Amino acid sequence: MREVLKVDVITLFPGMLKGFLEESMMKRAAKAGLVEFGLLNPRDFTTDKHNTTDDRPFGGGPGMVMKCEPLFAAIESVRTPESRVILMSPSGAPFKQADAERFSKDWKHLIFVCGHYEGVDQRVIDALVDEEISIGDYVLTNGALSAAVIIDATVRLLPGALGAGAIATEEESFSSGLLEYPQYTRPPEFRGLEVPEILFSGDHGKIEKWRREQALKRTEERRPDLLNNSGENGENNA
Ligand code: 21W
């Protein structure tokens, strides 16, 4: 049985996460004692009178770099030997479902450090960061929303986080390695738009086979990269 997962987020924009953490499954998981959230603002760890969190890059160049002192102080205020420190960074490793599974199982304390401006002083990364993660190939203004994405994907995997009628992970997209098959519900005809006849056949073997074919066709069309059957995906999309 899992102990409570502590999740701290260090960000200059805690307001971007506050609403998210107080809504929906995050709120429920916290109320149920599965997870405990903390928000820390590096600005609160500054000691100069202007509360400086960033400065110009040595060597020149555009933008600003997040300074060591406030980030070290913020991280060290919550870090224990059991913490995993994760930097949200456009140069990080691409986030995968397997990472969410790992975070939900292997650690009792996650600390997400969100960058801003042009990045974070490398000494923070070298001294305190265990891994760097990106959520995809597009440019955000800061790491706060990316941390929300990781937290959402992780918390829903905590035992007891899904309500009744929880879907087994095995059946889900990205765990099977395929995209999902198309789904339909009542009515059987809407504005002349019909539901595929096979779904009314009652032949569960045939329905299963049709769904697998649909999932495969969709994956070939939209995400051929997922079908690279080398085992590289760590999945079994048969
Ligand atoms: C955007 C930070 C651009 C830095 C060295 C010299 C976290 C993110 C972020 C941001 C730069 C993620 C540079 C997908 C994202 C994030 C803010 C550029 C330029 N470095 N996943 N010059 N996309 N973004 N640094 O943007 O913090 S995870």
C-alpha cells in the first residue's frame, strides 16, 4: 500500500497551479489523503530588497536566467533524502506515460522546479536536479502548466484516485501502445448519422476484432511512430 505522495511545485507563478490543484480529481485525491500539494514561490526565498529571482546571462545574450540563491533556498526548504527533484525544461526528456507510472509508484516526494525566462542557472541543475522533463516540442512562457500536466497524469494513477468504474490501465490508450478505437452511445441514429452495425451484433469476439482493427488503422494514420515494433516503446501493440 502506498503512503501519501507529497508534491511540491516551485514556481514564480503559483496562481497558475492553484486553480488546477483545487479542482476535480486533484482536489479529491488530496481530500482522500492520497496526495499532499505544496506551492513555493522562489521570490519568497530572496534576501535582497528587490526580491531578485533572475539576472542577465554571463557571456551575454538575450533574456534572463533564474538565479541560484532563491532556487537553492526553495528546493532545500522541502527536500529530503526521499525527494525526486524534477526540472520542467524545454530541453528535458519527452514526458511519457511510463514516467507518470514511475512517479506514481517509485517516489514519496516529488519536487517540480519550473523555469522561466531563458532558463535556470546550470549550477542548480548540476547540484540539485535529478531529471529534466519536457512535455513536447512547442514553446511555453514558463514551466508551470507543464508541471500541471505531469501532476495530472501522475495523480490519476495513484491507487484509489479514480472513482468507481475505473478503467484498467491495460485497456487504455498509450498503455496498449495504440490509439483508442471509436466509441458510440445512444441514440443509434442522430441526424441521419449512424452507429456501425457491428456494435449491435452481440458478437463480442467480432466487436473486439473490429475495435482492434480500428485502433490499428487510426494509429497507422495518425501516429505511425507508435507502431515502430522494435520494443523501443516498451509497449505491446499487437
Ligand atoms: C521557454 C524556457 C523557452 C526557456 C539557453 C539559451 C518547461 C517547456 C518548459 C521556456 C526557453 C516544457 C535558451 C515544453 C516548454 C518551459 C519556458 C528558451 C532559450 N536557453 N515543455 N537560450 N515546452 N518553458 N531558452 O516550453 O519552462 S517543460
